[in-house]
Amino acid sequence: MSSNALYYCLVVIAINYLSSDLLRIFAYSTLLFWIIFKNIRYYKSLPPGPWGVPFLGILPFMNKRPPHLVYLNMSKQYGDVFSIQMGSNLTVCLGSTKLMKEFFSRNDSTDRPNTPLNNLLEGFGIITSQGALWKRQRMFLHEKFRALGVKLWPNTRFEKSISMEIDELIAELQESDGVPVNPGYLFGRHIHNVICQLMMNYRFQADDKNFTMFNERVIRGMQLFGLVLFGEHVPAYLKLPGKMEVLNEIKRNLVDISKFHGDHVVERIKQRANSAHNKEPADLLDCYLDKLDEENSMDSNDKKNIFPDVDPVKQIVQVMNDLFSAGMDTSLTSLLWTCIMMLKNPEAAEKVRSELRKFVAVGEKVTMAHRLQMPYIEAVVLETMRVASIVPLGTTHVNSKDWKIGKYVVPAGTHIVPLINKMNMDPEIYPEPELFKPERFIKDEISYGPS
Ligand code: HEM
């Protein structure tokens, strides 16, 4: 029971003890007025938004449309910040870069939704972890990714692993000898290999059973989440017949994906126990295990722990699951969108070809060293990401304290959703946003994307 409901129950019990009917009528009327006044004040202080129905909020009006399109539509009416009730969850959507920056630079913006599907991961990993655990993982991953060569410089170890995948990809394309191939399937394994090499120095071979298992589990996982998503906002829905089975299948799915990563972690721990490993970390898994060794050898008071109060192996495995699920489909979809944009915009495709002809000799491989010479190609990538908005909504965060935005108050515990698609289509930042214009990312003949 919420503290508000408890408070009102106690007041009602107290009123019932009053000695006269007149006093009771007066007390009940005052209580009713107080509740109405408090509610009006509360709703007036929220950012504007549509009315919903009791208990369900706007859920009945979503008409099975994808949430990001519903929100985008609402932002046309309500502007850069608006509130909606999604079942039991008050949700505030942010549509401007300024508000997103303001929110995410606050120390109290690091909580996550306490909802049934989110809770399946028990707060491990990075995508659903919160507070100190989340912050320390992010810092650790940023630092270690750079150390492992994930940067835009030439000749890094990371570039070499990408280069190896490209060699195989080209050979596979050549083998197809002009017969149409599904690029989604071809790219998928190589993207996964880049991520897997970075995480645990592992590559999937063609027709690897584990890779097929991963794909099947991920596709099935998405379908299953879709079947019970309503329960994130109305938990009672998950008690309906058939829904429990879906939840159980989701859990089994997660176990299968985790087992693959978990086996690698256990195997590596064994290998390290049997050999001296005071050498450069080969991958992210080594970085995590080095850190774990370091923390275990320290006096507990000295620890700047990256595993605060969590089982470190579970945490490492879930970080791997998260990197895989966040990195694989996003990179694949971005590549596929780039192909689509080239087909839909032949003029841009021709400029890409001519830039390649100018700076890359026939038979030579494109490398990071070419990057600064080819701003148009980089701009095409950035413009594709903008137009396609393949991740239209940022991950949901929850504020642990009230947040004032001008005359509005976003109460603590609100689900905050960044509308990345809205930001990408903002005409003030990107004039004529619906047009595919890579030139908008080029200034003084250099692309001003990531530096
Ligand atoms: C072109 C490809 C990609 C796109 C467009 C993309 C986009 C995004 C977006 C929009 C978010 C949400 C940010 C937020 O709201 O906090 C996100 C989060 C994340 N991405 Fe990516 N991403 C891509 C590739 C990758 C790759 C390759 C990896 C790792 C191998 C990765 C790992 C993550 C992780 C771990 C998070 C969660 C971060 C957090 O919750 O703090 N992403 N990504």
C-alpha cells in the first residue's frame, strides 16, 4: 500500500471515532475537498499531456501503435516535455537536447523503472542497473573500451579485428558470384564477431550452432516481450491465463543466452588460475577479471568497487549479455539502413563512390587512416543514423528526487523517456529534417561527427 493510501485510511478510521454525526460530515467533506485540491495541484504541476482513463492512463488509446510514434505525435501537440500516465507509471517524455542534457547531468537521474520485465534482470549489467553500480560500469567500460582500441585512430587492435571480419565478408560476397544474398544474415555474424572479440576474444565460424542459437533466442525474446509488454504498466495483466508461461519462456531464453557467456567466464577463470596472467588484458573479460583480482586483494575500505554489493560473475555475464543485445542489432540495422539510403539516394551514392575512387586505390582496403580524407562518407553514416533513428527512444531512467522544469514539477519516481527521434528531426538543429542531406554534417570540408 502506498504511503498516501495508508495515510488516508488512518484519517478515515480517526473520523469514524468522532462523537457526533455533524462533526463526521464536516470532517469527511474537508477530507474530500483536501483530496480534490491536492490532486488538482498535483496534475497542474505536471508537464502538459493528454488525459487518460483511471488505472490504464493512455494505454487504451495506443491502438497497438509503436510507442515512439505515439510519443512523436504527442510532442507535436504538447511540445518538448509532456507527461502521460501509462497504467501505474507516470511517464515524462523529453524531446529537446537541452532537457535531455539537463536531466542526464543530474545526480538523481540514475534510477531505473521498478517494473516486472525490468526486474527479471535483477538489476545486474548496465542497461537495467542503477545508481552507483550503473555509473561505475559506464566509467569502467568507457575506460577499458578505449584501452582495447575502440577509438577512431588508425591501427588499433580493434581496427584489426574489424579488418579480419571485412576480409571474410568480402570473400563470402565474392563466393555468391552475383547471386543475390541477404546482407542481414551475412553482416550479422561479422558484427557479432567484432563484439565477441572485444568482449572475450571469441569468433563464431560460419554455420556455428551457437550463433544460430543466439539469433533464434533474440528473435523469440523480442516476440515474447511484445506479448507481455502491457504488464510493465499494469502488473495485474501478467496474472492472466497464459502470461505466466510467456514470462517463464523469457526467463529460459535469458538463461540460454547467459549460459553461453557464463561458460566463457568460468573457463577463463580456470585458465587464469593455471597460468601467470600478469600481461596486457586481451579483452574486456580480462579487464573485468583483473579488476576483480585487484579488488579481492585490497583492504575492503580502500575499494572503489565496481561490483558494489553484487555477485561479480553474474554482473560480468549480464554486462556481456547487454553489450551483445545493445550492440548487435543496432549496428546491423544501421548498416542495412546505410545500404537502403544508398539505393534511395543515387546522387549521394555516386559521391560516396567518387570519394572512394579519389582516396582508395583499386584493391586497397579502406582503413581508419582514410577517415579524415573522406568526410562525405562519414557524413553519410551520420545522416543515415539521424534519418533512420534506429533507436528512437533512449533507455528509460527514473528520477530519485523531484525535478523542476520551469513552472512544472516532475515528481520523484517518474519514468523519463528521451525522444531521440524527435531530437533527430528538430528543424532548428536540422533544417528540412525529412530530407537526406549528408552535407549538413560537413563544415569546411571536414565532417563534424565524432572526433
Ligand atoms: C550504430 C549502432 C548503435 C546505436 C545507434 C546505438 C544507440 C544507442 C542508444 C540510443 C542508446 C540509449 C542511450 C541511453 O538512453 O542511455 C544506447 C545504449 C547502449 N548501447 Fe548502443 N548503439 C549502437 C551500438 C552499440 C554497440 C556496438 C554497443 C556495444 C558493443 C552498444 C552498447 C550499448 C549499451 C551497453 C547501452 C546502455 C547504456 C546505458 O544504459 O548506460 N551500442 N545505444
